[in-house]
Amino acid sequence: MIHYSSTAEISTLVNEFERCALTNEQWTHSAHVAVATWYLLWYGPDEATSRFREALLRLNAAHGVEQTPSRGFHETLTVFYMWAVRTALRSLPLDRSIAELVNAVCSALDDRKIPLRFYTRERLMSWEARTRWIEPDVSALGDSLTPSEPEPASL
């Protein structure tokens, strides 16, 4: 996991992302989460998700990343991670610096298998999930990154 030392460092990352100046090697999972956190802090959930989606599509186009069943933009993962970042932020004291908030969120979301707590691999990796938002099929999104226990079946 990358540790961000300052707000300026994160601001630079966001600016390079928006200018499509990041290499594929720089566009890591931590970078995704850091930029998503920045967007949510500055723009709120709806505008942040829209801006993030648009910028991701521009970055993919700049890198020549084609949309295929196994590569390219993934709508469900994008929306899921915006929810996950918001959820992680809600658990943090907001008197921290932006760098501290970003680092804490990156740490909370370091496990790239978190989406599989909510989705089966088959559903998450489907073309449908890649091209539009689909609801989880394992556990509903709630107020925690830990899925709720299923209710026992009635007799």
C-alpha cells in the first residue's frame, strides 16, 4: 500500500489523473482509492461518482484501453468502490488531514477481495456488471464493509 505524506502529494496525483498523465504502473489500487477519496471529500457522492467515472473513461481512452468482457472500465466496481470509500470515511474522525484520511481509507480498502464479500465472482465479472450498475447478490450494501449476516430462514 502506498502511504501519502501530504495533501499536496494527493492533489498532484488527482491532477495527473485528470490530465491522463499517469502511467498504468502509477494507476494502482491505492491510487484509485486515493483519488476516489479526494473526489468524495471535495464533491460529495453524486458529483464525485460522475467525475470519477468520466475521468476514468478519459484515462482508459488515453491509454488505448479497449472495453472488452475482461478489460476496461467497470461500472459496478466503480460505483461499489465509491460506496466503500464513503463507508470507510464515515468511520473516521474528520479532524484528520486529507493525507491521514486518504491513508486510512486506503488501508481499510487494501484487500482487493472486498467486493467479493458482496458479489459472487461470476456476477461481478459479468459483462452486465462491467457495463452498468448491478446490485450485489451475496449481501446488500449497508453501513459497513462487513456484510450483514443473512437472516435465518423461517420454518
